[in-house]
Amino acid sequence: MSGPSTYEPKSGFTRWLDARLPIARLAYDSFVDFPTPKNLNYWWTFGGILAICLVTQILTGVVLAMHYVASTDQAFASVERIMRDVDYGWLIRFIHANGASMFFLAVYIHMFRGLYYGSYKAPREVLWILGCVIYLLMVATAFMGYVLPWGQMSFHGSAVITNLLGAIPLVGETIKTYLMGGPAIGDPTLNRFFSLHYLLPFVIAGVVVLHVWALHVAGNGNPTGVSVKEVKKDTVPFHPYYTVKDGFAILLFLMLFAAFVFYFPNILGHADNSIEANPLQTPAHIVPEWYLLPFYAILRAITFDVGPIPAKLLGVLAMFGAILILFVLPWLDTSKVRSMRYRPIAQQMFVLFVLSAVGLGFCGANNPDDLIFKFREDKLSVSYSDTNGVAQARLFDDFGEAKAFQSSLPPTAAASIEVSASGFKWLWLSQGLSAYYFLYFLVVLPLLGIVEKPKPRPASIADSVHRRTKSEAGAVPQAAE
């Protein structure tokens, strides 16, 4: 994509260095003179934003690690000491904690952009797979980092996830034991999570280098999905055109970032995590951070067994499958047209997919048995067993009547009074949205690629930029190259 190098050393030192280690040539060809499609919009600026987020997380994480103590007795206190006693410790921690949320916000926008514009299609399959690897590493890093403050949600959230790993047949208990460092969560667990949380960002940085390398081999995609045909007409140098554009977008994003750090530093966290971990007191509702809520909702949506496979294992498979299915997306989408800009039905299905992903986040944040809306107002329900041992229930409007009916039943009926209401549960919504999540990849995209007739596309990127309507009107949908 980039073609032959145009770098020319200007001094004796740069000529000497270029002959031995052409790092300046690599930087120039990759970030200065790299031919970039001239029709990229602001959705493409999130790649640069993500680079800033990664660097920010690594730098602040290294500083925090200098003061953190990975011990169940001292972890919570060490975090409090960072906030109160370390110079600007509060600022570094708030940047790191909110930086994780900003990182995931940017990566979700980056991924949705790739889905909409077909950035995963040939010849960019490896580029897409490397991006999925980065996301999977981000999820693992974020989970382990969430455990480190050793608050109530940290401890009990780690207990839930590690116990889920035990549901994997044959190797589950072994993986669980090695991860926890023993039969229960304790100092070995916290030390393992701290070590991995420190290590994985550098692994992510290494995969990012591969990701950028793969991008420069295949070249940027673009909103039209049309491949570069004439370099001079279809592209512009990356600098100064896109360095300025990316820089402006990064400044706007940093303003949003700063607003959370200085004005709403704790709004994206959970209040229970400000309480030191207590194994004897479980929070009423255990939830992960917001960026993992959709997968948590998918996990909880599976409440039924399928043959010999228990619901717990099915939930774990569905949760991990929701991420792993992204790896095979380039081969699931059968359409020969990259961009959904020219696929009206696919656009509508994509909007539903985005709404389902956001909806799963709301489902994950709420108790699955709570009602979204009620069909019938609250009533008193007396539950009991009849003479044959069959469970029965009777509704009452008045507590006195319910109590009198309970008293009239024999002790063997084991009668109890509960508040009963009829309505639509969050569980049912999460089950429907989870079903559409998988159907979108396994059914909708393959089927639409076969039956949908795309709109005409421009013959080249230059035509789309200069709005040559005559050329666009006579264009025929082209196969993705």
C-alpha cells in the first residue's frame, strides 16, 4: 500500500543512521508520507485516540504500581494512601481509573465503525483478527485491574468470575486453582492479578505494533469501501492532513476525559468498591464495570440446561463466544460490498445490533428478576403446598385476608406470604437481545450478503470526494477487492 520509500536523509548523521538502523525511514514512511484515502471521516480518528489512551494507561499504571501493595491486608489501605498521601496520587489514580472507561469507549466506537464499513473484509482479515486479540487482552487486563483496589465489588466480582471458570469440563478446576493460587481467593490470587495486570498492557502494546504493521500492508479502508486505484487521485499524505485531523479529535476526546477526571471521577465506578473487601458480607447486586456489562448480561441470560450441558457452562460458553465470534467475522459476512453505506437493509440490521449491544449493557446493570414494566400491580401472594405436595399460590389485596388464609392452612403446607407482581423482566429482555446478538453474526450477515441488492457505488475514491454524480449514477456495484 505504501509503495517505495520516499525518505531522503538530510544530514550526515541521518545518512549514517539510515544505513545501519532505518528507524527514521520507517517513521517517515509510516506516519508522514503514508498514502491515506482522502475521504476518511472522523470515525477514523479513534485509532489515534486509542494510542493516546494506551500510553496514558501504561504511564499512570507504572506510577501507581510504585505505591500499591499486593496484599489482602494492605491493598485497600495502599490505594487510600495513594489518594491521600502521595503527591498528586488522587489525580494519577482518577486518570487511570477513568482512562480504562475512556479506552473502552473509544475501542467500542472503533469496532462499530469497522463493522459498519466492512473493515474486516479481504485483504484486512489479519488486521481485524489482531484488533480482536487486542480487545480480548483489554478485557482480561481490565478485569484483573478491577480486582486490585480490593473493595467489596472487587473481591466478590473476582469470586464470581473465577468460579465460572470452574464450570469448564475437565480443565476448569485446574485453571481456577492455578489462577487463584490455592483453593480460595487470597494473597496468591491478588499477586497473580497484579502481575498480569502489569504485564498485559505491554503485550497489548506489542500487538498494537503488529496491528499498525498489518494496516500499512493492506492500507486503510474508507467509507465507500472502494479500494485505492490511482494513488495520486485517491490519497493524500498522512501528514499534515490527518495528523491535524487526528490531533483535533484527540483534543476533543481529552476534554471529555478531563471532565470525568475533574468533575465526575467516581460516576463510572460502583459505590460498594469504596468499602474494604469482606468475604462474610456479599453485596446485594454484584456487577462488573460498565464496559463488561453486555457480556455479563449474556452470561446471566442462560438459565436453562440443554441436554447434558448445564446452564452454568452454557452461560460461560455464550459469554466467551460473544467475543470469539468476532474472530471469524470476515468469513461469516458473505457480501461482496464492503461498506454498509450502499446496503440499506444491512444498515437497519446494524442499527438493531448496536441497540441490542447497548440494551445488553442495561440488562447487565439490573437485577435479572426485576421488572422493566408491570402488567399487574403488586399483590400479596400466599404460596403453599396442597395435600398432594403440589405448589400452589393465591393472591390477596389485603394483608389481613392473606394472614388469615395462611393461618387456616395446616403446618405441613409450609405457607409463606410474598409480594407478587406480574410484568416483563430484565432477564427476558437480555435473553432476546442475546439471541439477536448471535443471530446477527450467524444468520443476518450471511443471509443478507446473498439476497440483498446493494446501491451503486462510485468508481473510485476521487469520484466520491468530488461528488461526480454522473459517474456514480452509472457505476455498478463492485466486488470487494
